[in-house]
Amino acid sequence: MKAANLLGAILLVVMSFTAMAQDIPYFTTDFPPAEFAARRAKVYDAIGANGLAVLQGAPNPTGYTRFRQSNDFYYLSGIEVPHAYLLLDGATRKASLYLLHRNEARERGEGKLLSAEDADEVKKLSGLDAVFPNEMLAEHLARAARQSGKQLFTPFQPAEGFAMSRDLAIRAVADYANDPWDQTPSREGSFMLKLRTRFPQFELRDLSPTLDQLRLIKSPLELAVIRKATHLSCAAILEAMKSVKPGQYEHELDGLSKFIYYRNGAQGEAYYSLIASHRNAWYPHYNAGKRKMQDGDFLLFDFAPDVGYYMSDITRMMPVNGKFSAQQRELYGFYKDAYRAILKAIRPGVAVTSIQTKAAKAMDAILARARFSKPIYEQAARRFVASYHEGAKRGRLGHWVGMATHDVGEYDGTLRAGMVFTIEPALTVPEEQIYIRLEDLIIIHETRAEIVSDYLPMEMDDIEKVMREEGLLKKYPRLNRTEP
């Protein structure tokens, strides 16, 4: 062998060894394999002995973006590599994973990634029953298709990825469909079309309802990760209270929050930050972050991280100058008391309509003793209470939280242990474009409701006290120089 070729071979071996020895876990440390096996067991029960379920994992992201697995695929496998497939057999109750082949050139640059060549290691780490290269999935489906009457389940709903809930995922599908110059089909739609075209022998069924109901009730380990996400969200809001002052831009608080999230192990954001000052708060999902905040502004702060594929959703409001004005005190004070009435009424094993009716009656008393400086403020308060009375007939407190900020799952109207949700009623004064909202994360247990974020200041005097402290942004002012 020539010297140049020998040197190249040595370098290849050294670099390959370095990639293999990288100090990162190849399988999640948040959940043991037994947790994923228990979830798959419930899927086997749902699809029955005559059913198969196939899930398509997330693709490689475009650009310099870290890979994040889709929620349902992670929920059943814990596998975090792109272009993976999972086949669940209801008859044998076995799970097969399909992975790409090793790309040695990519591994030399980015580090090792689990591949089909790591079958034994993957099975050991994950508890999955078998691992194959991707091209074997078609053969295995073809074999199963020989049996008449087989049902093949796959999620019909769009996959949730980075900072995504199903409502926005569906909106993205619709936006493509409405674009006459694009009309790209959804990835799930393309996958289902291939399954139907190649294997018409199967009766194709929707797996999404089964997964949605499983995800509705969280395990103790899931709740622990959700608590961490909630505590990080609260830490960011607390630091914002200490840091905010007139003259700052909204996006500076966005950056401050992300520092806290990533510093403490978050893998991303649960959703784009809703940091809205003054009339920007009138738009509930304003996220541009471009406004310079002024003395006298009221600031809405709604932001949370993605911690190990689990989210939170917390909102607080604060005066930018650190002191509630008389107008802010009367409107926020009424709203806060009404909001606390809802939190106080939440109990496990109780119909949501009963909870809301009890809270609405408490709001009647709060409204009766409230005093307002303007007729439009009193009208706004009365509309708020009347709206809550009306909403009690529909039986919806807020929205679920879990692997998505707006999480999935249907229920019978009664709160059960393992449910996680937020409440976020809003008080609005259209005449002055005033919008006030609080939001807390609640976990339902067998005998109590845990308000995980309850320690985050909500009372006006407590908020003002925190805002007198020196925050990170005050210690580290932004750079004034823009040249190199």
C-alpha cells in the first residue's frame, strides 16, 4: 500500500473511532425502555391481533437545524434519528424499527448516528424487538398483506415537530393547498397514498385517535418532565420581571428566556414567544418582538420551553416601568381575582361544567364589589363574567398540554388523574385595545389539582417587589456598537 493511501486509511480509522466514542447518549435518558414498551402494549390492545401499525418518523431538517423527532414516533419508541419507521404487529405484539444505513462520511463530520448496522445495540438500548434497514419495510408489509382482512393503522393527522401543535400543523397543510403555485401534499398524505397504492390488500385505518387518547393521560415520568418545563418557563418570567425596563425591545426578553431554557437543558421552544407590550397584546399570538417598550406599557409575557419533548404554557403580565398604574390596577385586579376563582374551583373527578359554574358564581360576587373609573371598563368586566357563565355550558376550561403546547385528546367532560392543562381566559376592552390574560399549568391527581406554576407572582404587590430586583439584562446591557 502506498504511503498516502496508508495514511488515509489510518485517518479514516481514527476518525471513525472518534465518532463511535462521542460522549452523548444514543437513547433518551428521560424515560426507560419499559415506559415505551408499556405505551406500545396499549397500541397492540387497540389494533387487535388482526392489525398492524406503521409510523413514519421525521425527516432530516433542511439547513443547519438540529434534528427533532416527531411526537408520536418518539412517544412509542424513544428513537431520535431521521427517516426511521416503526412497525407494530398486533398478532405477535412485536415492534420492528427500520433505519437508514450508516453514512460514514457524515458521521466523520457530525458524530455517530444510530443506523441499521447498529441493530444489536439499538435493541439493547431501546427494548425494541427487531431492527432492519429501511428497504425491508416494504418486504415485511408485503408478507403481511398475504393474509386476508389485515388492517393497517397509521396516523392520519399531521406530525407534530419543533414548536408545533396539531392546529398549526393542519393550518400549514391548508396553506400549501391554497397556494396555486405549490400545493405540496402533506407528508402523511403522501405516505398513505403509497401504502394504498402498493398494498391495496390492507384496510387502512387511522391510528391518531388511539395515540391521542393515550397521550391525554400522562405517566408519573411524563409529569416530571412537564414540571421541569414549567419551572423553566417560570424562571424565565421571573427574570424578565427583574430585567424589563422602558427602552428595551420585546425581543431582548425573548433572548433572555432562551438563555435560561438552553442553559438548563431544554432542547428548544414550545412555541414562539408571545412577548407583547402595550397594544401588541391585543393580538393574542403576536410574536414579532420588534417594539421598543415605553414607560407606562403593560407587558404580556407568554413563553415556555420544550424539555425532552414535553411542553408547558405559562403567562404573566407586568408593568414595564415596575409600577402598576391606577388603570392597570383596577382592570388587572378585577381580572386576577376572577382568574383565581377558576383555579380555586378546579377539582379531580368533577365535571368541568360544574367547575365553571362554581367559578362563575364567585365572579358574580367579585364583580359586585369591583369599582371602575370608566364605564367601558365596567362593561368589559361584565362581558367577561357573562361570557364565563355562557362558557360553562360548553364545558371547556382551557387546553391540554403535553408533547404539544395545544395537546391532543378527547374526554367525557370530567377531570381525571394524569390530565394536564392550562386555563387562559382573557379580559378585553376593545375601545382601548386592552388585553389581559394569565395562564397557569395544572396537573390533575387522584385527590387534588396541582397548580405547578402557582409560586410565580400574580399579585400586584408581589410583582412590583420582584421588579425592584436587578435582572440579567440590567447587568448586561446590549451592545451599542454595530461595526466589527
